[in-house]
Amino acid sequence: RSDPPPLDRETYKRRNRIERFFSKLKHYRAIATRYEKHDANFLALVKLAATRIWLRVYESVT
């Protein structure tokens, strides 16, 4: 291939943001190890962790 694919900055920004979120989410041991085997319980843990991550980001912004 002689030409590199075109870089879409907006797509790259969104993808990077999502990848960073999943990286933060995996810091929670119960989620990273899939401690809960039932789908509903696991989803509840993911939602709680996502809420904690979101609150941590927005608590410092005034």
C-alpha cells in the first residue's frame, strides 16, 4: 500500500474516549474478572462502576 488511510479526527477522538473508559472500567476487579456470573448482576456492577467513574470526572468541575 502506498497511501495511508485517511485520518478522521472526530472518529479517532470518539474511539479513544471509549477505549479510555473501558480501561478505567477494568480497574474494578469484579468487572475485570467477571466475578458475577449472572448477566443481570454483572450489568448492575458495570452500571455502578460507570456511575462512579462519571461522578469522579464531574465532581472536580465547578
